[in-house]
Amino acid sequence: MPKEKPELSDAMRAKLSKKTPEKNPIKGSKFTIAVSSAKGGVGKSTFATNLALALKILGCKVGLLDADIYGPSIPKMLGINEKPKSDGQKLDPIIKYEIQCMSIGFLTDQETPMIWRGPMVTSAIKTFTQKVNWKNLDFIIVDMPPGTGDTQLTFSQEIKMDGAVIVSTPQEVALLDVKRGIKMFEKLNVKILGLIDNMSYFIGDDKKKYYIFGDGGVKKTAEEFQIEFLGEIPINPDVGKSGDQGKPIVEEKPDHEISKIYLSLAEKIKTQYL
């Protein structure tokens, strides 16, 4: 006569039925959106900053987190030269243009190199996501560093990222890294909202478009991976000048043709989440 199967205790049932714990959201914000490139020099920080400001213009409460520990750009782009206040437990984000901001660049001298190993970078990222008094935000826009290293893994594996926008220029060298970034986010189950073709072309005095870095590469990559192509942003000297002066183009000239592109992209993102 077969033996009866032993009944499971309540504790054992609870253990077996227990779901995998969710990733930790950033307290004080509804949604976390990463701006990534996997390649340096494609205008990712400029994009992240102007996207944050565009969302603010659309009525969203926005935070901007500079996660590029080795090469922080947000302090320069927003013209911030002060250090955040602290109560000994948490840091207060610095508010500029009605945006709550945090960067390692606020805590160190501008010319001091961050000669840190991976665990120190991970620790800094956890400080910025867990020990900053982010308050009542709709979105935190995260300016990710280039590559597919410790910072990306920390955000993807331990922090609830609600989506990622991938920025690239159209030349093949940049797109090789972008494809690696796409595959990384897919493996880590992070939703990719779309690809942006940044510095896509230049409009000359003759009003013609000149595709300096090639034409159509980012759109083809989006089609290859079945990801939405979010559009092109042309090269415009006004964008660089505004960023260098600490007054990003969307804030300084909201009616500029480039600002209108950012506002359109921000509207797409806002519609998806709010």
C-alpha cells in the first residue's frame, strides 16, 4: 500500500509560494527612466538633461540623476557649483530650473579624477538611489555612463527601472556598442522605450541636410531589434553653447526647433506612464 504524502506545514507552503521579491524602486519617485548609449560621445548627457527639462515644462515633477561616476556632466550643463546639504543620514538634491538633481560632481572637485573600483561605484549609486531625499517626483531621469558595466548592472538588477531610452549617432562604430546595450537590457528584462538618432545631420546655410556620421543607421538598428525609432535630433551649435553656459536649450529657448523635438519626445514618454 503506497505511503501517503506528508502534508506540508504552513511555513513550508508560504516558502514555496513566495514570489521573487521585486526590485527596489527609488523612494520619492513614481517612475525611473534610464538614458543610455553604451557608447561615449554621442550626446547622452545633453539628451538626458533636456528630456528632464521638457518633462518639467509639460507639468511633470522631475529628478535628474547623474549616474556617470567617472565623467559627471550634469553640474556643468546645469551650472551648479554648490554641494548638497545633508542631515547626516541623507542628502538633499540640489534644485535647478525646478528639477531635483544629484551627481557625484556635486561632492568632488570638478577636476578630481574618480579612481574607483567597481564596488565603490556600486556603493555610490546605491547612495544616490537610497539615501537622497527625492520628493514627490513623477520621473527620475538617469544619465547612465557609457558601457555595460557595474552601474548598468546595479540599476538593472537591484533598482526598479521602468524603461530605457537608447541614444546613438548613426555611424557603425557607435551602433556596435548600442547593439550590445540593447541585448544587455533585454537580458535584464528592462523595457526599451526606443532609440534616438542624435546629432543625426547638419543643416547648412544652403538649407540642405548633411549626414556627417551616415544616414539611417539608428533607424535600421531599431527595425532589426523591433524597437521603436523615436526620431532624429540634428546637430545645432545652439545646443552646445547652451549646455556650456549651464542653460540647456529647452530651458533657455523653449521655442527653438531642437526644444520642440525634445518636447515631442517628452510627451510620448509622459503619455506612456501618466
